[in-house]
Amino acid sequence: MEKINAKGKDLKEINQAIKACINGRRVVISGVSQLHGLAAGLKYGDVLIDGSAGDYLGVLNDGAAIEVAEDTGNYAADNMTGGTLIVRGNAGYGAGQYCYGGRLVVYGDAGDFTGTMNKGATIIVAGDIGDEAGTYMLDGELIVAGNAGKNFANFLIHGDVYIGGDWENLGHNTKVEPLSQEDASKLENYFRSYRIETVPANFKKITAASEKPFYK
Amino acid sequence: MSAIGAYCVSVDRGICLNASMPGKCATCAEVCPYGVYALDPVTGEMTIKNYNACVGCRICAEFCPVNAIRINPAESEYISRYPWTFGVIEEIHHKAQTGEYLLRGFGTQGPTPNFDMITVVPSQIASEPPRDKYREECDMEVLIGEDTCDKPIRLKLPFVWPAMSFGALSKEAKMALAIGAAMTGTAANTGEGGVLPEEIWFSRGYTNEGFSHKEWEPGGYLVVQWSTGRWGVSVDYVNSGDAVEVKIGQGAKPGMGGHLLGAKVTEDVARVRGIPVGSDALSPCRYYDVQTLEDMKHMVAFLRDVTGYQYPIFFKLGPSRPYADVAACIEAGADAISIDGLVGGTGCSPDIVTQGVGIPTIACIPPAVQALKDYGVHRKVKLIALGGIRSGLDSFKALAMGADAVGFGSAAEVALGCRVCYACHKGNCPYGITSQKPELRARLDPLEGGQRLANFLHATAEEIKILTMLSGHNRIADLSPEDLRAMDLNTAALTGLKLAGYDRPLPIWEMGNGKPSGNGKDGK
């Protein structure tokens, strides 16, 4: 295990320090909540953030396993293409946007516009999620164990959205479907592997009403 | 403004092959993007079925094997019936019948303020004497990111290809642009639709992935675009070029995201963009992952970080509030800023937006230059003028007004063979430039296209050289507004250039107290 204290250091120094020591070892970083764009563009590695993180944590992640002991700022796991980001606390505004792959797991609540333009990632929120979550999702999965705010899954194009609680209102181009056996076992696997205490039976599935909601 | 009903289509039946031998030839019906001609499937006879739909592109006339077609503009309509011209009436009928607004490709139609009412001031006895274009050198290099990154871009000529995506353009057109950039030492741009593998090495001048054989000297650069749709974007993508361009907007549809309709999202396009085949790829109008200018600064910081502090960061702006927008780009940390004017084109946009939204290019440059000067970075942070620039003459004027380089989007398509039919969005481009259909793409040879583009840039560069040297300079960076005069009041008023004859800027500019105000917030 390699420990880095970010106090008084800038983004360039810290990200270079992370890259220098992720070879096969877990890197533990503390004091980074003021840095935005931490652990950007990593292809491998195991990074633990001891405390809270700033904005754009793990942006363009392409294979690293990143974990945050407390909360993240806005836009966590932005444009992720691979790897995982696990947030033990809450995620701010717009976590998991523009992702092509990888997994984002938030154990607390996630903010507005979470999972916007998801194109293939699996995003799991154990708590509640804000407004406009999953807006214009093109592929992938968004799983919310708690409740959602306004315009949930607005303008859904492709991909699957699952929710255990309620929503204020569903967005455009959505329809509610019953959970299939396949869906239920998939969800159960996720809940078991990430130790989230809920059961698939409570969940509803939301899919796109039409493939072409804009131009015929 | 609509092109409907603006042209008279006539076919000389005396020489038309179909008229004498029905069924023998149907070329006009095949190539017309608007279905002006109709072929009777039973008799094989050709008729002009829908002459009002003609937009005057003359593709049919070019393809007609016996030169039997004439297309003439119905000009008098615009004088005698304006504003209720036939086109306006047809457009209203179209909406009334279908409930749909018009979508189209390419750029703004009709007259807008442009470079034509600006003239170049040559050197005589009072100023620096002219230089000899045939016997002296002219420095046309543009260096981008000199102080901010490890690998600055050194354009051999002051040109870039603006962002045009794979998807909007065919693979062959993208490859031709990359080759054209390599042959001239300028920069290609991925656009927002992901990167084609060939673009990566072709734009640098290499024929293969291994970067082992350099075919096209001197070799150019590739700018990869980071936009609001983020199609095909990964850490490898942002590292595949020589610069990253943050797209804020574009001239044809500022305030709207890119439109790629499902008809053009083929398997190849879907793979490069990472989306399902046939789905509409509509980019959001704004960054969902940026809410404030502080966020944008952080975005620039992480883009520099993931690219190892090697490459310059570009910004691309639509024509809105050039002073405040350019100032914001400077604050965010731009190394180069492209500003695209009203006339800038696109693969697909609502007609009214292309037609009626945005500031003309000539009126964007002076406030943008003022912002750069106020921040003390003019000629350091580079300004790239886009939007309706057609020639060395237009380019020279943009450079003298204070831009460091210019870009040709529409002109590049024309150099590849385009005849401006405004149907880029339909995916049936007869020249294979904006189509994804294999049979149409086969008509565009990337090598020939690349050579044509390089020829166009070389000829245009020579034109700039002529004008630079006859006005007494041997570096394009030394050009200034003093090398230009406006030839009418409107142009002088829009640009602040000296009015020819009066030989001073208009009093409204001389009295203007400092910088243009307002960033559009709180109605100011």
C-alpha cells in the first residue's frame, strides 16, 4: 500500500504521483477534496480516497478501481469507459455522465442529472437519486434502490432503468415494464456482490417508449 | 429563406436521350436529391414532375450525358413578389400540410454582411514598400500552444479544417481531409463523431498504423474534438491527436447540439460513435458536466492532465457575444479559439436556425480581437476565423482583421466536388461526401480528394501571399486592419474598419468607450 497526502499539492503533481505508484499496489490518498479531475484517465490500478473527493473524480477512467470512503463532488466518473468507481457516501450533481462502460456504485444518494447520456455503463445508486436522472440514456443500466426526483429517465433512447422506490414523475419517451426473471437475477447478482440490502421484487423496469422520439 | 420555387428547370427534348428513347437514360432522376424528375416505371418516360423543388445545385446538369438540362434562377420573383415570394408561400404550405419545420444541410442562403465590401489597401510610396511575391519569402507559419504544452502545433499555412464529424461526412471525405492536411502541414479535425483509425496516421502523413512510411509531406496534425455528445470519447481518443478542441458551439446552429439523423448512423458510424445502429445522435446543446466557468477551467485542467500536458487546447465558439465568449475561453485556458460566423455550415440543422441565428463572421472578428488584446494575448492565444470563408481574398481580410488562421468547411466540401444542394442531412450526397451509402461513397477517391484539397489550400495560400506582400508585409502576423478599408457604411459600422474615402473609422467606433459590454446575463 502506498500513501499519498495531497495537502498543498496540485492536480498535476498528485495525478503523476498516482500514476507512478499504481503498479500492483493499492494507493491511498488523503486530503484531495480541493482537487478536481483526480485519478483522471487511468487504465489500471487500485486507488482509495481516504475522505471526500472533489469534482470530476476518475474522469475518463478506463480500467482503474477507484473507491471513495466518503462523498464525491460533482461529475464523478465522468466519461468513464471502463473500471469501477465506488462511492461509500453521497455523489454530487451529475455522477456517471457520458459513460461508455465500467461501473459506478453510490452507497448514499446521488444528485440531479446522474447517468445523463449513459452509453453503456452500469450505474447503481443504493440511496435516492435527484431530478432528471438518466436523461437521454443511449445504452447501459441505471439502477436506483431508493426514490427518484422529477423527469426520471427523460428521453430514454436505449438501455434499462430499474428503480426500487418511487419517482416524482417519469420523463418523456418512457414506459414501465414488469421485471422479467432475467432482470431479477441480474439485479440480485448486483445487490449480492455490492452488499446492497434490497430485493429485486420491489423493482420496476423503465424502458424507452420509442426509438425515435425526436425526428420521425 | 427557402430555395423552393427559385429555379426554372428546362430539358431540351431535342437532345435528351430519354425523350427519343424512353428507358434508355434516367440519370437526372437518379442524381436529383429532391425528386424533381420522375421516371414512369411502365413507359420509361422522364418528366419534370416537381420543378418547384429544385434548389439550383445543377447536379442533374453535370451528370446529364448529353448536356440537355438548363437550370435558370427565377430572379425576378424576388423583386416583384418580395416578401411573399413563391418560396415563402411554398414553405408555409409545407408546414400547413405536414406540421413539420424544414431541416437542411450546408449554410446560410441569401445575402448577409460579408467580406465582399472590404477592400485590400496596397502599398505605394507613403507606407512600407511592397514586397516581391515571386522573389521573396513570406512567413505563413502559425504556432499554437508555444508556452503551455510540450508539443505545440506548427501550422505551415494558416489553415485548419474545421470540425466535421464522421457520420456527417463519409469515411472517404474524412480520409481526404486528413490527407489534404498532411500534404499542406495544416490540421484536420475529427469533429464530434469519434475518430477513424485512418485519420490518426493519414493526417500526420503516414499511410499505415505503424507510422513507418510517410507518403504525404510535410505531414499535418489532428485536432480531436471534445463536445457535448462525447461520441466515441475515451482516454485513448483524447490522446490520439495533436490537440483537443472543446466545442462550445458552431456557426450553423449556435445554441444547439450536433444533429446526426438515424438514416446516416450505419454500422460503421455506430461503431465509431459507440451507439446503436440507426439511432438519432443528437448532441445536447450544452455540457451536462459543466455548469459554471469554474467547471470549464477544471475541464481544461483535466484534459491537459489526461493528455500528459503535451497538447494545446482549442475552443470552438458559435457566433454569439464574441467579446464576452472569447474572454471566457481565455479565462478557461484556451491556446486557440475558433469562432464560427453566421454563414458557417453543417450537415443538418433546422432551416430557420442556419438562416436566422448568429452574428456575421466579419462582425465576430473585431470584438474577439479586442478581447484578446484586453487580456494581452492577441497573437499569442490564436484566433481562428470560420464561417463562409471561400478564398485567399476572404482569408487575407480575416487575417488582417486580427485572426491568426482561417478554416474552410463548406469550401472544403466544394473542393471535394460538392455543388451545394443543401441535402447533406438526407445521406444521398451524389459525390459521396456526406453520404454513408457504399455506392455513393465509391464515387469519392480519398487520394484524389486529398490532392484536390491540398491544391485548393496551396492556391489559396498563394493568394494570401500575393496580398500580404503587395501590402508591404512578409509575415502574415504583421497584417493589421490598416491593410483594409470598408467600402460601405454598413461594413464600416459592423467592423470598425476605416471607411474608404473618409479614411477613418466611423465616429461611432472612435467614440466607442472601450470594450463591448455585456455577457448576456441578467439581460445585459
